[in-house]
Amino acid sequence: MHSSESAHIDCPYCGESLEVTIDGSVGQQEYIEDCQVCCKPIQFRVRVDADGESSIDVRSEDE
């Protein structure tokens, strides 16, 4: 993943599929962003490995 890229995730609360923009220039990051549909806070964990492959993990705040 390079600088900015869009990705699709499913909200852990309402299950809605969302398109989000991820900053891939940082190797690892964690942040909270509200769901665009139900407005509940989603915890994002983004990791980019040495080969540039990214993984995105989303969780609800109560997990």
C-alpha cells in the first residue's frame, strides 16, 4: 500500500460495508474513526509489512 489508498471494511456494529481511506506511508498505526452509517466508533489497526502488503483489522470499542 502506498501513501493513500481506499479500502473496504465492514462495520463491526451495523455490518455495513464502508469505503475508507488508509494512509499506507506509516508502517503501523491505530486510530478510531466513526462509522459513516451508524456513527459508532470503529477501532482501526493498520499494518504494512516489509513487502508493502497491508492488513486492516477493525473492531468495536467493546472488544
